[in-house]
Amino acid sequence: MTIANWQEQLRRGTLEFAVLLAVAPGRRYGLEILRHLEFTALVLTEGTIYPLLARLERDGLVSAQWVAGEGPRPRKYYRLTAHGRMRVGQMTAEFRAVTARIERLIEAAGGDR
């Protein structure tokens, strides 16, 4: 496996978590989520975000509502459901636990190489 492949797997593995975190503070529409995630260098496309949002909605983690009048055309806004908030808490705890374990392994291997 190349480093590029590993990086892509890592990115894909955290994508759902990143999108849920993007809508955690409050409702956002798809393009707004994409823009919010740009600062993390998690570059997504519309072809990636909308199927992911549809799946998150089917899974009951986000709810969606069409809103007219806030732009040139209606926008579909997404927000976390109670189940989504619970999932973000679980994912946050697990992410922190895994990264702490990896940090210990890095330190045991001699730190940054």
C-alpha cells in the first residue's frame, strides 16, 4: 500500500465523523458544510457530500428540511438528531482513545522520525 492509499483510507474513515461535526453546532446546507470543512483540508466534492448526507439522514443521524427564501433557490438544511448527537459523542470518545493509543505507539517508536 502506498502512502497515498493509506491517506485516502484514513480520510474516508473519518469523513462521516467530520460531516457530523460540521452540523453539530447548528443547521447547515450542503455547500455550507463543504466550505466549513475546507479549513481542515478535508476536500470533498458535491458528488461525495450529498450521498453521504442522504445516508446519514436514512440512518437517523441528521434530519433535513427544505427552506425557501434564504438564497436564490430553496436550500436543504441538515441538523443533528438526538441520535446523531449521541453518535457524535461516541465517535469523539473513540477517536480520542484511538489517537491517544497511536500517540503512545509513536512515542514508543522514538517519536517523530
